[in-house]
Amino acid sequence: MLAERIECLLPRVQKPARYVGNEVNSIKKGWQQVQVTMAFAFPDVYEVGMSHLGLRILYHEVNKRQDALMERVFAPWTDLEELLRQEGLPLFSLESRRPLADFDLIGFTLQYELSFSNILNMLDLARLPLFSRERGEEHPLILAGGPCAFNPEPLADFIDAFVIGEGEEVIHEILDVVRDWKQDGRPGGRQEVLLRLARVPGVYVPAFYTVNYREDGSITSIGPNREGVPARVTRRLIRDLDSLDFPTAPIVPFLETVHDRIMLEVLRGCTRGCRFCQAGMIYRPVRERKSETLLRQAREAVRHTGYNEIALTSLSTADYSCVAPLLATLINELGEEGVGVSLPSLRVDAFSVDLAQQIQRVRKTGLTFAPEAGTQRMRNIINKGVTEADLEAAVTAAFRAGWNQIKLYFMIGLPEEREEDVAGIAALAARVVEIGRREKTTSRQVKVTVSVSSFVPKAHTPFQWVGQDSMENLQKKQELLKELVKKNKAITLNYHDARTSLIEAAFARGDRRLGAVLYTAWQQGCKFDGWSEHFRYETWREAFAAHGFTPEDFARRSFGREEILPWEHINSGVSKDFLWREYEQAIRQAVTPDCRWYGCKGCRLCPDLEVDNLLQGGERA
């Protein structure tokens, strides 16, 4: 029996708790009592996947149905993978220890381009054909969703259907389609159920679309190749978050995860309009939950999990219009029980520090700000809406309030960036140290951690037309920063490997031709590419070369204004004309104010998708 054989393997792996299942609040259903079975597949290790809010939400949505079940599977670490291959055992789900091949559907979440090789590896471990065209009626349907699905083309060879947008409603429509098809006797086989899925709003079936290229690799057309399939697939979104049944009894893992706490989603979407930020475009408009809803959810989650920390999550939690009274009530009610509250994302302003001070009443937390760029010119280009005076006021308030350690996030390689913009990062960090030493109220040393990532152009943003900075330039900028901060012992500099950013950008901006590259790279051993100890840069370059490409062909190429983009047939709701205007605004260093407070800016999402910003009011916006 598979379950017994797996049990024999677990004492031989580094972290067996990743694979045992049976955690508090996990759900086991009898397979004979349901009509549709689905596995949620996270293409990274358990500790990362169990920190994903989307998993918690969809696990709850599916398992509350009487006719369906959802179980979990994560990418096994290399030790268990080796044992599975040695023993000839398939990849399995945690809840029932069933082979993945037994499920009706397997749904991958696409959070990060460097997880794509793990998808192929998991399908192979599951003993499933990797290519969609090679799967028969006896195989599960392979779905994928998440932010990377907004450019689905690099995975088009491997995924049967992509879900574009938010999944809470569309997941039920997908399950209904599969259930009804099975009840009808599976008429028309796999092609028929895929056609039914393609007619569900927000579902994209790549096999039903044809892409034509010119000799230079530019695209001449993307369109349906059969009747009844939409020319463009429009993303799904939830208009009112309070209408959702949010999970207040999430699974409590046996081992520490990346985000080991209750996650309370206070709002969804952001309209600040940072021009580099894909999430700010594909998740708009802003939709806030009511405070009373959040308070009820917090109380229930504490009761069902025993966690002693609640994270108020969103793209920018301090923007929640009722954040101050919500925070005060949570701390007053739950603080006596030792339950703390954290804000993962803070604006660069003194108000955020006021919020952080409230949090300190229960538990000491770190303080992180994201100026993103080192000069005002560059912040205007990216529409960050933050000044150096804002940052100085925020860190002054923080040091006066007793903090002595502050983290700052920046990016390099942004469009129109100059050397002085990079040097400005070091100067800004030094200024924060200077303020800390001036305002220091304790004997502890002031410490400033500077984390610098390399900009990756993403689909559906104003910078989607711009090629990535060269890897050589990015590495030179990293060296410049190292040189500028090395004498200041109060500053710690961290930065990402520019080589991983190059591969990420290639897949973020790539098209269907990358499917062959990905397959070759996986065959040559690429997996866990987001983990530095496993990333094989030279192997990736060889995989690109095997098909006549370089990563730079996709990462660094600039698109023309009228050019058909690889993701042209995916409608995020934000118009292409608006994104281009924002790109032109960036070149002019002009700022576009937030539409929540300064009126519509013409992105077309609200009228076209019949939705609007939904705010709950409160003390501060």
C-alpha cells in the first residue's frame, strides 16, 4: 500500500513533518462521498506553500462543498525526491496519500517564474505526461492560476487551462463543469471538457488559441482556433470581499513556516499606481472588508488555531481606511491573551510609525519601509509618491519611539535610471543612520539594513514595453553600492543575484517558444531555481542556446507601442492605452495621483468590468 511505503521513507528525510499531513484543521474526506477531486499543488517546499493565503482560501472554498474535495501537495525536497525515484513511488497528496494521477484536477499556483521548473518536476514525479497534448482522458486536468498566469504563454505547452484573476468564485464554476461532464458520461472526452472550461469567464485554454510569429520573433496574431472561445480572456474579480466566506480555521502546520501566523486579509487591490508593480495593476480596484467582519474573523481564527500573532495582510495595509480603530480594537481585545498584531507592509510616513507604536504594546516588531529608489527623480518616474522628507519624518518618528533597527527596500535597474540614482540609495541609507544617531534614545546601536532587488519588467504594467537592464549593468550597480556603503558599519547591504533576475525576466516577458527551453532546462536538472544553492545559471544558458536563443532575447527586448504583446489576449481590465500613457508619464517624470482620493485616472477597469473602489470609511485614508 502506498501510504505504508511512504511512512517507511519519512524517517530517512531531513524534515519528515513536511509530508506527514494530519495537521490541526486539515480536512480528510471520503473519496466515495464526492464527485470531483482536486489537488492544490504548490511548486515549492511545504514551509513556503503553507504560508500562501490563496491555498488557505481555496482549500476552504472547495472543501465546504459536499460534492468535492481538495487535498494538498508540495514540491518534495531533493532528499524525498531521490527516495521516491529510487523506490518507484509516485508523488502523493498529504491528506489521503493518493497518487496525484488519481485526481480529477491538479491546480498549480504560479507565484514566481523561477518555480516553473518545479511544475515539470512535480508532474514527472506524479508519472503524468508533461505536455498537455500527450494527456488522455484518463489523466487529471492540469490547471494553473496566480499572478504569473497573466502571462501564461511560457507554460502553454504544459497547462491545460489557466485561471485568470481571483479564484473564489470561478473555482466553483470549474468544479461544476467537471462534475457535470463526468455525470454526463464524459462525452467528447478531454477536448469536450476543455471546451466547456474555455467557455467559463476567466478560464484560458491555450490549446484553443494559435500564435503566429514573424521571422524576428515578433507576433503577428494571437486568436482562437475554434468556435465558442473568446478572443480575449478577461480576469475574474470579487466585487465585495465581505460576500466571501473567509477561512477562520486554517491548517496549523507541525513545523515553522515562512509566515507562521494568522493572516487576515483587510483589503484587496491597490490604486497607488507604482509603475513597476504588477500586483497594483492586476488586483485593482481597492476593495476593503468591513471592520466588524475582520474583528469576527480574528476572534474565530484565534479560537480555532491558537496562534499568538495576527498579520493584517494586503498590498498596503496602512492604506486601509479603518486601520487605526481596527488595530486599537484588536490590541485591546486580544492583547490581554498575548495575541499580537503585525503589519507586513507600511507606508513611508509618520502615520505608519504611529500604527507600529500601537503594535508594540503587545509584541516588539521590526520596521520596514520601501522607498524603492534613491532619488526623487527616480521615485517620480516609478510614481512611488514618496519624498525624502516623508522618509526622514517616518524614520525620525521611529527612532524617537525606540526603534534602533530599520529595513529599507530598493530596486536597481529601473527604466531611465542613472548612476546618481543608484548612489542615492547609499546616500539615503546613510541619512537614515545619521537621523538614528541623532535621535537615539537607547544605548543600542543604530542599524539599517538595505535590501536591493533587480527590476524585472512584468506584463500588464506601464513598464511592460521596456527591456530589462543588462546583467553586467546590474552587477556594476551592485558593486557601486557595496563600495559606497562599506565604510558605514551601521549599514548592511543585501542584494539578489542578477543572474536569477535575468531568467525571471525572460519568463515574465516570454512567449510560447520558451516551453521548449523550460523542458530542456528541466531535463538537464534545473529545479528549485529560486533557491541559490540549486540555481544553475550555465545550464539555463545552455537550454536557451539549444533552441537558438539567449535569455536576453526575451528579458532585454523592448516592445513597440503597436506591437502585439505575448499576453495581448489576456485582459487584466486595465487598458493598454492607460498603461502606455503611464509609461509616457514616467519618461516625463510626472506623477499620477491615487484615484481613490483624486478622481478617476482613466484606466478603464471600473466601467469595463462594472466594479469600483469599495472603501469602508474611517479615520485616515
